[in-house]
Amino acid sequence: QFAEDVADSPPLQMLPPIFFARRWTLIVAVLYLLVISRVVDRTVRRSLPSLERVMRIDAATFRGFARRLEHPGIAVNVALLAVSALIVIALFPLLGLSLVTDDPVTHLQVYLPSSAGDALLVLAGYTVIGWAVLSLVYLTVRLARALGELTRQPLDVDVFDTANLFPFGNIALAGALAPAGIIVILLLGLGEPSTWLSWTVLLLAAVSSLLVLLLPLRGIHRQMSEAKEAVLADLSARIGQVYEDVSRASIDSPQQPGLAERTGTLIPLRKTVEEMTTWPFADTVAFGRAVLIASAPLIYTVLSELIRIFWIDPLSH
């Protein structure tokens, strides 16, 4: 970005007293991608012991899932870096496309600098950006697929205490934060979408973030729902049996205190199970909060556009 800044119209926009947000946005975006990938990896590693305790699969099978959930090795990153370099070379030197950031003074498109050294620096920078983006896509898809397959394996579901299932939700939410966060950074730094293509990209990215949260958890959602329904059916049958016993017993029957005690135990238990969430989060509010976080970029952009259309534009005319 500094090489581009030197090559375009003066003055420099990356150093005091001028800080051009569009150039710094790309830098912040790459740093965020590096940080969030480590956050996801740490979340997975911290959650693995808890996941193993609730899985009803053998240790070797679980280790296979664990390897797929963890961060890919150096070989994968080298391959992604090579692919990124090929894409960058194809886009800029071969096809001659303009760079991401326009000249902030003339507002004209900027191309590769004529100097070989500066051009090499720019290509290297965009290769790193491409590698970070490809790493995010690879990590997100890899994590979502592995987690989705893992949640379809047999689980021990305790309908009265689902806290041991929260790590599944934590991993899915961490994976969804990766695309959601980068969208927010780009929106704040580069501005809101203005063309149908940019709106399409934003919509696809926002939907992808939401899918990364929800799709991998479908298996555990199904198992939690089935466990909840089974326990509710059992409790309802027990309460129905108590009602039949009460109907047959006389008022002064010695069985009445025992029946009352059974009723006082069963009804609160049924209420507890009825309030159980069928997603691996603390409660429905926590689940809604996770969905809101995953869809926040799209909500922010749509609200901003509505405010501009119905309030700002009419006031400016």
C-alpha cells in the first residue's frame, strides 16, 4: 500500500497528517484475517476435550474429526500462497486491471507502477491479501464441513443441562465471525456498496456467514430436538398415569400424599424440559444473539441505505 501511495499523486496519504482510510482498510483487513484464524483455532483446541466427552464414537474417529477442525498445516498455506500469486499475476500484469484503491487526489484508477521494484512490491502485497482471503475461505469451509459431520455423530444429550454442548455453538460462532468481521471492516473503510455487483458480493458474503453458523449445527439441533421430545413424552405419560391414579383413589386414600409428591416433581421437570433450547447455546436469547452477529453486516448496510434514501437524500434537495 505504501508503494502505491508513493506511485500515485502527491502528497503521501498513509502518513501524518493525512491518513487515507481506503489504504489502511486493506492492511487492517489482512491483520484481522490473521488474528481471527488464530482465534478460531484456539476456540477449537479449547473445545476439543469437552466435545470428546459428549461424543459416542471411538477415540480414533474423534481424532480424525479433530485434525479436520484444527488449523491447516504449512503445506496448505504454501499452496494457497502460490494460488494467490498466480491469481494476482493474471489480474494485474497479464489482464492489466486497475488496483483496488483509486488515486485519492484525482479519483482516477491506479495501475501497476512503471518501476519494476515498486510493481514487485505491489504484487507481493496483493499476493499476501489474496492468501489471507483464500485462507479465510478454506478455513471457513473446512471448519463448517468437519463440524457439520461431527454433529451428525451420536451424542449424549442431557435435556436438563445442555452446558456440555455449548462448545459446538462456540466453534460455529467463531467460524461465522470470520466472514462477518471482514465484511464490517470493508464496509467501514471502503464504503457501502454502490453497484449491483458489490451488493451481490455483500449479500453472498452475509448469507455465507449465516450459513456457516447454522448449517454445521443442524445435526446437533436434530439430536437435541429428538431428546427433548422423548423426555417430554415420557414425563407427560408419567403425569397422565398420576392423573389416572388420582381418579381411581379416594380423597382420604393413603396414596394421596405420594401422588401429590409425584405431581410436584414431574410438573416442574416438564416445565424445565419445555424451556430447553434445541441449539447448543445457553438459551433462545443467546441463539438469537449469535444469529444477529452473523447477519450484522447485512443489517447494517440495509439500514444505512434506507436512512440515506428516506432521510438524508430528501433533506439534501
